[in-house]
Amino acid sequence: MPPSLLPSTLKLRHHALVWLALSGLIMATICATTFVHHLEQLRAEAESTFASRSALLAKFVALHRDRVTVMRKLMQERYATGAVQPSPAPNAERHAGQDSWSLLPEPDAAGIASGSAPLPLSNEQSRELAAAMAMDAQIKAALQYDADLAWLYYLSAQRFIYIAPHGKVGSFHFSDALYERGYWEASSPTRNPARRMILKGPYQDLAGQGWIVTFAEPVYAAEHMLGVVAVDLRINTLEQLANVGRSLGETMMVSGDQRLIAKQSGFAPGMRLHPPLSHKLIDWNADDGGDLWLSSSVIDDELWLVHRLRRRELYLAAARESGSAWLMVLLFGLLAMMAVRLRAALIQAKLLMRTDPLTQALNRRGFYEKAEGLLALAQRQQLVLAVLIMDIDFFKKINDSHGHAVGDTVLKDLGTALRSTKRSSDLVCRWGGEEFVLLLPLASSDQALASAERLRAHAQLIHVGDINGPTITLSGGLVIKRADEPLDAAIKRADELLYEAKQGGRNNIRAAT
Ligand SMILES: Nc1nc2c(ncn2[C@@H]2O[C@H](COP(=O)(O)OP(=O)(O)OP(=O)(O)O)[C@@H](O)[C@H]2O)c(=O)[nH]1
């Protein structure tokens, strides 16, 4: 590219850069907004799923708590009012090598009794067992409609248990290990003076039902604790609850002592968690590692439902969700970039098509295109149009004595001089060789010769070769275009006057009189 085109190229590049910076800014804003929008959406989804899971778990827990409370009340009432039963000892089956026994108290009883208390049972023990059997109707109904239940039972302090369903008991029988379960200890009058319900677990069921949790409530006769009524739930039911709905992150159940009770997947028994707990349902709290947590207290100080959203997982998911939008923006950006480059190339091509590359003056194509507009303007504004042809004198000699390159420089300098001297509405065209045509719109024809002389005088300051070289001279022909005269005819008349100027000794302008 000729160096003379550099300024306009720089201008174009500047425009393109501004365009690119602008579209880059818009693209970055769209990408960031999409990302933030998806972050919010994923958090909102997690919040709504967590709220559903929490409501469901609360209902589920309330159902089992109520069941245990009803069973406990039934038993307590029966114990208080029931008569002393005769001991059912004759049906007992003793376990070989152990001091424990099992017996079905009645043919249609819901549960089986098993113990290591000496047989026959004492009157008090018999009375307790009969009271426990008062829960049978409740137990049977629960077992019929609720598949989540592993066991329903009454564990007496008198070293026996009444446990249902008896059909699944198998080789299980009473053992003192039962008193080591957390719920027994936690139900004791000293630990639980308020006699509230206890939730304990998870632990492996002694009768092989897998991981279970226990809801237990102490049974009292006046101020004396007899035992506990309890319901064991399978962990996998809780896991299913933690899986209801879809959301990013993981919902877990945690006991009051921060032991993991159930988890959506990959349950690790005995695992401890220390989530930041809050009593507000939708309240994100960050832990030390930066993970986000939601929490909900299902049973006061006993059971929490928590949801963990790992920050990395959240950002990755938001990025995944934003992917298609980002792709669109990227494509749009590429298209915009291509459009900008194409537009710049088109402008450049147009410029080249209409410009003489050496002098930066208009070429004939550019001249005729612009002249059309100028003619119309002159007509509208009633201006006169001066047509001036100027030609360097003895240019061949310059080429011959200084070389073609110096001749080129003279032409280039002349183009610059004419363009810088002309007014903005004037047209300067390199007509060919060392000849230039100028079209000057003027208020009156009187100004024409003065304008032409001004241009000629300025252009004649150009030196040939270097600053010490001779300056050039110009000859010119000047006419005022007649109203109905074609432009080419006016140029021809000016050319004839130029010829006269050359013949008349050069270095002058001949104007039509
Ligand atoms: N360096 C250079 N020379 C050019 C270019 N275009 C035309 N010329 C030369 O310009 C010269 C014009 O010569 P002539 O038409 O004889 O005119 P002149 O020597 O200026 O004589 P007068 O016009 O009669 O004063 C020729 O030698 C051309 O080769 C160009 O782009 N660069």
C-alpha cells in the first residue's frame, strides 16, 4: 500500500478498533449478565427444591412422631387402668445356650415378646406386657399402610421387649445390648426430664434391617419410667425424601450432634458434618471452605435438613447453562468483527477506486462522481462553477534531469499543495500525467481568476529534488462553466486556454474573457 494512503487507513483502523472494543464490551456484558442470571436461577431452583424436601420431611417426621405419641399414650393409659394379667410363661421358647426367651403372647398379637427376665414374669412385668399389647391395633394399621417402618416396639426396663412385626423377627431376641442404644440413654429421667421424643441413629439394626433411625418416647407410670415406645425407620426412606425433585447440590439429614443421618448418595455412616446452621429456611450461609448451605430445623435440636451447594459446582453449572448464550454471543461477535473488517475493506476499496494513489487527488472516476453532486449544488445555490486546468511546465525536463522518482515526488507534493489550498467544496483531480483539473464553486465569476492564481502561487513553492532545487511553475486555463454547457465541453475550453498559456510563454493562467 502506498504510504500516501496511510492516514486514511489509520483512521479506518481506529474506527474498526472502536467498533471492536464496543462490541467486545457489549459481548462481555451479555456474557456476564447471562452467567449471573443462571447463577441466580440455579440458586432459586435449589431453594425451591429444598423447601419442598423440607416440608415433605417435616410431614413425614410429624406422622411418625404422632404415631409414637399415640402408641405411648395408649400404653400408659392401659398400664394405669389395666388389671394384672396372669403370666404367659408356658408358651415361651428358650434360646439354646442363652438365658433369653421369646413368646407370642396371644395367637393374633402384632408383636412377639422377648426377654431375659426370669420366667414366669412378675405381675408387674405381665401388666407392662399386656399394656404394650394395647398398642396392637395401632401397630397393625401402621404396618399395613407404612412400608417405611422397620420396627415398632416397647422396650421395658424390666429386661424384655415387645416387638412387631413378629413375622420378621427371625433369630432376633432380647439382649442387654438394647440398653446401649442411644435412645435408651437419652430417654432416661435424668437426661430427659421433659419426657420429650428422642431421635437417634443411624445405626445397624440388630435384626438385620440395615441402617435405621429410631423415634422413641419414654413411658411413665406416675414418676417412674417403665421403658420406651419406639419406631425404627429405614434410612433409605429418608434418602428417598432427600432426593425428591431436582436441584444442584446435595441434601442431607443431620442429627443434633451433627452426625450424618441420611444423604442423597454415598452415605458414610458415622460421618460428622459441621454445616453453618440457621433457623431461617431460605438463608444461604457459607462455610470455611466457601461452600454454600441451606438449613432447616425439622425437630428442634434433634434433626436438621441441610443442603450443600459447592461453589465450584455452582459456577460450573452456571457456565454450562450459559454456554449456548455465550456461543451465540461469540458467533455474533465474530460476525460483527467480520462485518467491521468487510466494511473497512469496502471503504478502502472505494477510496482506492476514486483516488489517484500517487497524489491523493481524485482520479477521473472520483471526479465525475463528485462533480455530479457539485453541479446540482451549484444550481440549487445559484453558484458559478469555475473550471481550471493546471499543468507543470517542462515536467519532462524534470524527469529527464532528476529522474522519475523525483518527478513522482513533485507530483505528490503538488497534489498535497492543491488539496491543502483548496476550499472544502472544491474538487481536485489528477487528470493525467502532470495535468490537474479543478472545479471551484464560487459566488461570482469575478472571484475565479483570483482563486486560480492563489492556487497556482501556492503550488509554485514546490522545489524539485531538495530545498535548494528550483521551484516548479504552472500554466493554467480557466473558464466559467456555462449554465447549459456539459462539463466536458467546459474542460475542453479550459484545455484550449491552457494550450494558449503554454504557447504564451508558460507560468501564467489564461482565463476566458
Ligand atoms: N515522474 C512521472 N512522470 C510522469 C508521470 N506521468 C507523466 N509523466 C511524464 O510527464 C511528462 C510530460 O511531458 P510533456 O507532455 O512533454 O510536457 P512538459 O514536458 O511538461 O512540457 P509542457 O507541458 O509543454 O510544459 C512526460 O515525460 C511523462 O512521461 C508520472 O506519474 N510520474
